[in-house]
Amino acid sequence: MLRIKKLDIFIAKQFGLLFVGTFFICQFVLMMQFLWRYIDELIGKGLSMEVLAQFFWYMSLMLVPQALPLAILLSSLITFGNLGESSELTAIKAAGISLMQTFRSLIFITVVVMGCSFYFQNNIGPQANMKITQLLISMKQKSPELEIPEGIFYDGIPNCNLYVQKKNVKTGKLYGIMIYRMTNSYEDAAIILADSGMLQSTAEKKHLVLTLWSGEWFENMQSQELGNSASVPYRRETFSSKKIVLDFDADFNMTDAASLSNNAKAKSLGRIKSDIDSLNHVYDSIGRVYYNDGQQIYYAKASISKVDSLRVDRLLKNGKAENPDTLFNRLPADRKLAAVNSALSRVQGDMGDMDFKGMITGDGDRIIRQHEIEAINKFTLAFSCLIFFFIGAPLGAIIRKGGLGVPVIVSVLVFIVYYILDNTGYRMARGGMWAVWFGKGLAPAVLIPLAAFVTYKAINDSMVFNMDLYRNFFMKIMGVRIKRHLFRKEVIITPPDYNGDAERLTRIGNDVAAYSQSHRLVQAPNIVKVFFRYRPDHEIERINDELEAVIEDLSNTKDKVILHELNQYPVMAVKAHTRPFERKWMNVTAAFVLPVGLFLYLRMWRFRLRLLHDLRLIRQTCANITERIKELGPVCTE
């Protein structure tokens, strides 16, 4: 029988409060990011508060499935970070409760959130996506004077094509204007050129007033009363200022949803499956028709070409005809040009027909891929909630930092990786470069091993995120060492043996001098001895151990001069000057990897030079401390 324990309730409460808060934070961030993309469609359009409220409402509903995984990641990371920081997680483990048992209640909550996310994407999200797409298209059709781009023709105004060379956003003035205006057909088109102008909506939002300055008006008169009169073929007018009234309903009208039937994001899973079957049937029929047409044309042309070639071969054998190339070369230049143009036009016609058919079938493939992507996306986006939980909760248990500092940074980094992978896979699958299942499975395939890795490390109390461990490792690789920090002790139980330490320091100084003379540390080390036949340096290890023992004994002194001199002793690396690694096979491997081997060789040479400097400093410091002990004299023996 399943029993709900108090620990499960406690952790669920901690997680629930954080989940609600982080969900609204993530929802707000995603809404601001989405709003930033479409800010141009909202500003200056004169939209009512009702339309804006609908836009924000449907936008929030559409972004709920994307906010849920990020909220789970952040809230689980903060929850277990707080438990670790306050040592509550340590107490839970000390009570014999494993980390997976502490995850139990939150796993159940995450599975429930997964179900809610899938239901939301399948039932509520498609309607919200449809509504917000209708709103965005309708917003673009309102106040076209703000939509006119620079350098390209704009056809958002009925019966009019408008070209603007430059636009001043602050004043609303347009410069370098060219207008193609059609009323009934292309035959009665009017071309208007103007140096500058301004486009404004009327008060009732039913018309647009186009004010033009310094321009010319060219209009074809063919369709008017003058007919085909050759005396007046067109009308030309030069003006310094002119106003044109254009019919345009600028009121906000909702776009018909029927025009968005191919929007896969606005469909449920059942409808996507049904539409994929319909689309496959339709485009398979189209492809079959194109294939049959192509076969008929191919066989017809092949049979004609075969009959012609047989006829030509027979005539050539009988001597009644000449080679076609010879006949072509005898043709006049105009006949040659006509023949080449005829052949070229046929080829271009066939190529145009194939391009058109390819466009139709390619568009069908694109629509089908989009439906398949959205069908898979409903499952992957819901499943990402569970993946993000098994990333966030173990990371919180490892990092053991609560609040909104480190957890927010880690969550943002993980979400950026997920977003890059998912967006890359989506674009490659949509373009047909990758299979749909591969593109949409890229992000989960990368994050699932990551979730398993951090969960395993958290269960085994790994120090994978111990920054001190990494810092010491890199300091060791780069040869950076710490300095001694010996301080005067307030209570000294055993005073130092000054006379004995002085004798030992004198002996260490002599050993250091002898070692420096017998070992040529300035010279470059022998490559063979370094990587293949090295020997440990026990002499320098003995000197270092004896020196550390003397330093440990003299650290109990009350004399400030001796303490200062003790801090001058370097912390020696007694093995780094002999070989790169302890294991022989690692040294041999590094020797054959040229960049790594060269770096380790130069690093070891640097350690030899540093050891020589350290030995000189040790000898000088030993002499200074010995002289100081002699100066103290009787005081040292008290």
C-alpha cells in the first residue's frame, strides 16, 4: 500500500511554492521575448484595449507548455539547493533515506505536470495559436502607412503597388516614391513619380490620403473615351502638390481562419494525423499524375526520336540523305537562329513545367513535415519536463546553493543548450536536411545522458562541482603554487628546540649546496629519461621532509623575525622536475602525442629551473634563521 510520508509532503510543499513563483517568472520572460518579436505590429496601430487584451491572453496560453519545463528546472534546483545549503539534505541522508527516495514525491508531481502539458498542447494550445495568428495577420493589415518598407514594392494597399526609396520614421515622410495604380486592368495603369510624400489615414479609418510633392503622373488612356487614338496615347501631368484618396478599410477586422488551414501548430494530435493522411493522399495523387504525364511525354518523344533516327540512318545508308549536322551547318544564319531558339524554348518550357511541378510537390512535402514535427513536438516538449527535473534536482543536491543566484545561472545555461539543440533540429527537419525524428530527438538525446550523469553523481555524493578541486588541479597543471602563511600562536604548549633546529638547518643548507652542485638543473632534461627511463629523486624528497619538520617545530616560536623568515621558505614540488606522470604508460603515451609531450617537457624544464631558485632561497633562509638564533642566544634556551 502506498503511504505518503511527512518528508514527501515537506519536500512537495517546498517545491510547490517555488514552482508557482518560477512558473510566473518564466512565463513573463517568455512573453516579453515573444512580444519583442512583434512589437512593430502593436505600436502606433490604434488598437483597442480589447484587442490588446486578447493578444496578451492568447500569447500567455500559447507559451504555457514552454514555461513549464524551465519552471521545473529552476524550482527543483532551488529546492534541493536550499535543502543542501541548510544541511537538511545531509540530515535526510544520515537518517538512511536515499536521494531517490527524496525525489519520489517530486517525480510524481513532474509526471502530473507532463500530463497537463500534453493536454494543454493538444487541446488549449492549438486554439490559442490559431487566435494569435489571426490577430497578428489582422494587425499587419491595419495602418499600412507604418508597414511600408524601404527599397521594395509594397502591395498591402488594394489596386496599388507602392515603392519608397527612403522613409523618415519620426516625421512619417516618404522619399523617392513610385506608384503603380490599377483600377480595372493592367492596360489602364497609372504611374506616379514623386520626390516626397506622406500617407495618412482618415478620421473614420475608411480611406488613406496620399499627399505627394514635386512629381509627375503618367496614365494610359486606352480604356477611356479616347479609345485607341494615336494622337493622345496617354496623359501626363506635372504637379508640385497633389492629394490622392485611396479606398482602404483600416478598422481592425479578424482574418478568416480558413486561410490558416495549413498551420500545423493550431491543430490537435488527432487532427494532425487525419490531415497528414489527407495530405499524403492528395500529394500522392498529384505525384502519380505528374509521373504518368512524364512517362507519356518521355515515351512519346522517345518513340518519335527513335523513328526519326531509324529513318535518318536508312536514308544515310542509301545515300539519299546527309548528316543532320551537315544540313544544319548549310542553313542560313537566320534559319540556324530560329532552329536554336525553337529548341531552346522547348527546353525552357519543359524546365519551367518541371520547376512548377517541383514547387507543388516541395510545398506539399514541407507542409507534411511541419505536421509531423508538431506531432512529435507535443510529446518531446512534455517529456522535457521530466528531463529537466532529473537535471535540476541532482544539480541542486550537488551544488547546494539556494536562492536565485547560482540556480538561475545554471538553469539559463541548461535551457540555452536545450533551446539551441531543439531549434537547430527543428530548422534542419523543417528544411528536409534531417529526418523529422532525428531533428526533434536531438535535444532529448543530448540531455538524457546529461540527466543520467548528474543523477548518478548526486546519488554517489560526487564532488563533480567542487570548484576548489578544479582550481587546485589547474594550479597544479600550470605550476601555480601557494605561499606559506604562518602566524604567531597565542598559546604554545611545546616551545621549539632552537639549538637542534639551528644544527638541522645548517645541515640542510649543506645538503642543498651539495645537491645543486651534483644536479645540473639549468640544463634541459634528457628526453629518454623523462618519458621512458626515469628514476625518482629521493634526495630532494628527504631534504623537503626534513625542512618541513624544522618549519613545523619553529612555527611555535614567539619571535617575529623567525616567523617572517619561515614564511620565506617556498613550497617545493619534489616530483614535477623528474617526470610528467607517476604511471609509466602515461609518460610513454604523452611522448608520442607531440603537442602534449612538448608542453610537458617544457613544463618540467621550467620546474627544474624553479627548483634551482628554491634551493638558493632555502639556503639563504636557513643561514638567516641560524644567525637569528645565535643572536637570541640565552633567550632561546629559557
